Amino acid sequence: MTAKDTLLVQVGREPHANHGVVNPPVYRASTILYPSLADYEEADRTPFTGTRYGRRGTPTTFALEEAVARLEGGYRSVAVPSGLAAITLTLMAFLKAGDHLLMVDTVYGPTRRFCDTVLKGFEVETTYYDPLADVAPLIRANTKLIFLESPGSLTFEVQDVAAVTAVARVRGIVSAIDNTWSAGLFFSPFEHGIDVSIQAATKYIVGHSDVMMGLITANEATWLRVKRATAFVGTAVSPDDCYLALRGLRTLSVRLARHQETALAIARWLARRAGIVHVRHPAFADCPGHAFWRRDFTGSNGLVSFVTEPASREGVAALLDGMRLFGLGASWGGYESLIIPFDPQPVRTATRWPYEGPCFRLHCGLEDADELIEDLDEGLKRLQARG
């Protein structure tokens, strides 16, 4: 199977090994029993193969991990309790005291917070780099990991992933990417030289805003370090949550097609509307790294950001508080539309945000696009009326 649409439906399922049941059953377990001492000892010799203890996973967990590894094009995957846990555990797997980390400046905010607090406390130094810059001059003798997020958080700068990984490979440095934006569907990280790919399954894989989960997919060379890091700190995910993630995975491509269609319609409408200074979407030619998006990606998701003319806090509140369809809340990837205000400049050190007006990020859900546009238009009128 090569088409991802087909892969999403078929992988991680063995109906005839489960009494003909279409979906993998939910296996809940803590203790695993062995028929003999020899079997028990064999499990100790291969602790990351098959069922060993409930914390290490059950067949439901393994079905999800197999499916995501196939989707991403990696060797194996491991499920962890959240997307942030997937990021922090990856960082801990490859970094120790005295090491140097290259972290993209447009990374997810909580990732930066972890680097600036926990990793700093562990005597790991982090250098933030411009997503469009050459990373080679920033590499040191003790650089052990280069971390990418493409498109970037909130503002969607697209990196030349292959160029970064080529530099990393020559120097023997591990490369990792937060691939949540593409959901593994629109970008194949291992084809571009990435060693470790991370997703917040909370978002598009689950797709219904009701499960917290992260997934780490690694190539064969890095897999054991990732698996040990997650196992030795005691992470575990609920098999019930894995079942929900598997169910979401089956409809990923059709949901994303609708998210993409609606987001592009709204982005194009925003670009024409008076009072909008800038619209940020990777499919737009003025998005930084747009050429890399066209070269490397096969589609886009439901996210779009925009900047208005300067406005007061009262105006921003009037826009947000009166929204009927766009909910005000964190995260994205569910069926519902969301909006948040943001200001990227205070949390970035290697790049400069060139716009002064209020910034808003939209997640465009599965509602009717025209009704979403109407909701936004009314909100923008409220903002402009307050000044």
C-alpha cells in the first residue's frame, strides 16, 4: 500500500485475528501472565517486544503505534500521554548535561519553556535559530540535537527540512521535528532525512477534542533511545484513548480535506477584507518558506493566522467575546472552529515579527464556511467599532 488514504484505513487492523471484529479491541491490562518460567525469562530479554506489563502497552496500543509508524514512514512509534510529553521525552532521550541544542525560534511555546527552565537546569544549553537561516554556523562540537517545527507555531514559517537534516547528518547530529501540523498526512519527514518525528495526536489524529496523547516515531538508528526514555520514566497511555485515536485515524484524510478547503476560503476572504494587514498561511506566496511548502507538502490544514490594524484591548475583547461559532480556547484539530489572540514577539529571540496590530489564529472546523466567514465579519466589525 502506497496511497496514504488507503493506508489510514488498513493499517493497525487484523480482523481475522480478533474474531472478525473490524476495529482492534480495547485491551485493558496491568499484569501480564506467562505460561512458563522460560516464557517469563524470554520476555525479560526482549522487554520492548510484545506485551510485558500494562504500562508498556497492550495490543490496542501496539495497533495505534504500528499505524502511525506506517503513516509517518518511520521504523516504530511510541504513544505517550500528550504532545508536549512527546517533545520533552525526545529532548531528554538525546541530551545530557554539557550538551548543546539547536531549537527553531518559531517553536511551540511550551517547548521553549521546557528548554529555558528544565533543560537549562540540567545544564543543557539551547540556541534558537531563524527557521529560514542556515544552521551550519550555529553548530558546536557539543551540539547533539537539531529540533525543527515546520510550519512554525502560530506564524507558519516553513523550513527547508532536507537542508537542515543534510547538515545534521554530516556532523552526526540527531534531527527531530514537530510534525503535528501535517498530521503525518501532508509531509513525510523520514523521506527528508529526519530521525525522529513527533505529533500531538490530541489534534488531528484524534480529531474530536476529547483525548490527550502524543506520538513519537523514530528511524531504526534512534528508536531504542526513544523507547528507553519513554519506558524508563514510566509513561503510559490508556488503551481506551488509543482506541479513540485509531478511530480518528481512519477519517483523517477526509476531515483534513474539509479543514483545508474551509481554511483556504477564509484566508482568501480575509486577504480581501478591509482592516486586515496580513494573512499568514503556508499556501500564500508571501508566507516565509512558501517555496519549501510547495516543494515538500501535499496539502494544508485548518489553521490560518491574521493581523488587523492596530486596535485597543476593548476592541479585541469585543471581537472575541461576541463570536457565535468560533470558540475561544487552546489547541486545535477538532471538528469545531477556534480562535485565539497571540503576540509572537515576546517569546522569540532569533527573529522579529514585523507587524504591530493584534494577531489572531483560527482553527477552521467542519462548520459551513460561509457561516464562519459571517461570524468573523461580524467580529471584525465589533473590533473596528471599538477602535
